[in-house]
Amino acid sequence: MSAKKNSPIQSILLHVLLVIVALAAIYPILLIIGISLRPGNQLYSTSLAIIPENATFEAYRVMLFEKDFLLWLRNSAIVSLTVTVIGVGLAATAGYAFSRFRFPGHRVTLTSFLLTQMFPATMLLLPLYLLLQKLRLLDSLFGLVIAYVTTALPFCVWTMKGYYDTIPRDLEEAAMIDGLSPLGAFVRIVLPLSTPALTITALFSFMAAWSEFIVARVVLQSSELFTLPLGLESLAGTFQTEWANYAAGSVLVCIPVVILFMLLNRFLVSGLTLGGVKG
């Protein structure tokens, strides 16, 4: 029996609703861009115009050449890329182990990974702080990397495990019959087939580190180690906030993420859907 089609009026109303929702999501972004283009004498204007009068790129020049934005960018890039490499490496191997093998504690460990996702990262701040203090990794980028990998890994392991479950074991068995070792079959057969899931894992790990603020605020104290969120927060003073610079920095922070999404877009849909077929 064929599904009932929507009437023309229902379709129009649905499209109008979608347009309204899209505009509601896009307008704040356009407003931030507009604030970043305001000249110095309009910083406290309450105008909602997207392009202000006498628009200028002065705030972008200040952020790039007078503030420590490039230092914050370097620190964030180091942390985010390191978290991505470690997260993908651990999730790819751990997810494969949980998918293909049964060992003591298999179900309990998977369940514990899932339970950790029920609680916000802020609940882990105290134990993370004490652990990093014992390891003498407070106020260091490596300590921040450990904190981020710890919070991102459970989700990544579940993503990879679910995707591996959709890959037939027969492919690996055929490869081993042809002379490959189990490790060779994993590297040469399974990993190439898992590119969409690996992409999702890498993107999630990168985003978890790129835009995170609260954990970084607790772990880092030295201004020369500030990541982008901490650097932008430092622009908000007690008596005065550099709104144009703040907005310009926010726009600059988003550019690498937008580029990354555009480059990885073709993998996102397949990675998100196929990984949820089996669990």
C-alpha cells in the first residue's frame, strides 16, 4: 500500500516552516559577522542590521596582528590534532576488538562506555584535576590532550564498533586464506572499508577539543598555553568587552571547522547511518 501523499497546502506550510527554522538558525551567525564589521564608534550599537554603516575589517586586523590569536590557534591546533590522532587510533583498534572478539568483561566494558555518556564532562572535572595533578600534567597541553581523549573515546569506540559490525567477517577470512595475517586483514581490508566511520570519529574528536572551554579553563593557567576558547574569553573584561574583536575571533575560529566539514561532507551521511545498523 503506497504512502499517503501530502496535499499542496501541507507541502507549502512545511516548506515555510523549514525556511523559518533555517533563517532562525542562520540569523545569529550573520549578526555575529555584522558585529565583527562594526567600526569603533558603533561597538555598543543596538542595531540589528547585518551589515553596519561604515563596515570595516579593523577587528580582524587587530585579532591577527595585535592580539595573541595566532598563538591560541597554534595551541588549539596542536591539542585538537593530537586528540584526533590518538582518538582515531584507539577507537579503531578498540572498536575492532569489541566487534570481532568475545573476552571476559566484554559486555560490562561496553556498557560502562555507554554509561559515561549519560553524564556531562563537568562531572569528571574533579577526578581529572586530581589525576593530572598527581601526574604533574596540570597547566600543560599534553594534560589537556589526556582529558579530551578520556571524554571523547567512549563515543568513538561505540561508533567504530557499530560500523565494524556491518562489515562481513567473510572478507577477512578470505583475505587470511589468501595469505594475510589477522593484522594484515584488519589494516588492508577492514580499515579501508571503514573510512566513513573513521571520518566521523576523527571529526568528533577534533570538535571535542577545538571548541571545548570548561575543561581547558581548569587544566590551563598560563596565558601562553591558552587555546582559542580561553583566548576569546580573555577579551571579555570586568568593565569592558571588546565586542568587535570578540566577534571577529569567533568568526575566525569557525573557519577551520567549516572547511573541515566541507572536505569530509561526503563521508558524513554514510558514516552516521551505517554505524547504527547493528550494535
